[in-house]
Amino acid sequence: MTSNSMNTTANLNSTARSSRVFSRLCARLQTATSGRRFRPSVWGGALAVLVAAGCIQLGNWQHAKADRKQAAQALLDQRGSDVPVSLGATPVDAEALRSRPVTVRGRFDSAHQILLDNRIHREQAGYHVITPLRIDGSDMRVLVNRGWVPASALHSDLPRVDTPTGLITLHGTAVVPGTRFFTLGKEPVGEGWQAVWQNLDLARFTRLAPWPLQPVVVQLAPDAPAGFAREWPRPDERFERHLSYAWQWYGFAASALLIWLALGWRRP
């Protein structure tokens, strides 16, 4: 028997099995609806559509989050091998520089250093150290994320952060911070400079700082000096989880409509 004949026989067998399965499903459906009439509730249908629409919206939201993460990773992969851009006194275009390698030379301004709270590294709580760097030959600053340091046992005791005082050359990746934040409470308000922030709000930092600030943050490279723990997560980390959540929500939407249809078969 030739291979074509064997493939044809296999396809015929598969089609026959599919027909039998479909016939059995139809028979079970006929048995289940025997003696019943399809009289669905209008209000129940409206509720089912409303629930399904909400679930679909939530599914689309999760799917969009996965798409954004994958797009961010693709951009980093594309631009990561570019020639590093040197940051200077002229403000840069944040979007044009996003995910590109950068270099900068200057001196740290530890007086305006902040710690980003609730940062986890290898299941341990700590902070990200954000230090402004005064770019050499100008008054322009750029924020540098120097990495993670552990928190003290007593949260009110801030960790000691060593910061070089001389001229230093750094390299890393240009990052554009987000503008939407989840906070565990209100940011502290006061006249003095706050040492601990919950999120890196670049607009807030620019508003409070007494000097011009570049619209990007330098995420310090693992081999650059003056840094701490720097195992930066991939932009697409756990994007599969968002896709899984999306399909769950789509499943809930389908279930709401199927339940309404099933309850619509009633006995006279």
C-alpha cells in the first residue's frame, strides 16, 4: 500500500470518528432537551450579555498587558546592540532613547538621592537606589538606578549607601519610567527632601528638583561601577501569565452565555 493510500485511509477514519462523535453529541442534546421548549429569559439574557461583555473587556486588558511586555522586550532586543548614546547637557527625546545603551560622565548628587521602597530581590525585601548624576560640564542631571540594597530588620532604619564623590563614567540602558503607579499608601508630604519613595515618579522628581533633569533613567549595567545588585528582570517577564488570565476571562464570558442558553430550555 502506498503512502498516499495510507494517508487517505487515515483521513477517512478520522472523518468517520468525528462524524460519530458529532452524532453522539447531537443525540445527547436531543435527549436532554426532549420535552422542553427553548424559552430563554430576556432579563437573564441581558445579565449574561453584560457579564460576558465585562469578562471580555478584562480579557482584552490582560491580553494587552502581555502584548505590551512582548513589545518592550522586542524593542530592547532590537536596540540593545546599538552604539551607546552619550548623554550630555541637551535634553534628549525619551522615546527615541528608550531601551538604547547609553553612557554618561559626571558626579553623583547624593543630597537628592532616593530609595524606592518595596523592591524584591531573590525573595528579600529592599530598595532600589536612585541617585542623580550631574553631567560633566553642565548643570543637567540624569537619574541613575544603581540597583538593589537589602532593607534593615527595622524598616525605619534606612540602609547605608556608599556613593562615589569623584568624576565617574557610567553605562547602562535608557529607561522611561511609567506614569501609572500602585501605591501602598500616600506619599509623605513635607518641606524637606523625602529619602524614601514608593515609585519613581519622574514628573514629581522634576518638579521638586532645583535643576534640569533628563527625561530618562539610566538603568546601570551589571558591569558598571558604583552599583549594587543588578539582576534586572526582562520586560516580558511572566507575559504568559497575562495570556493565561486573558483566556480565563474569555472562558468566563463563554460560560455566562452557555449557562443562559442551558437554562432557557424549560418544560411546558
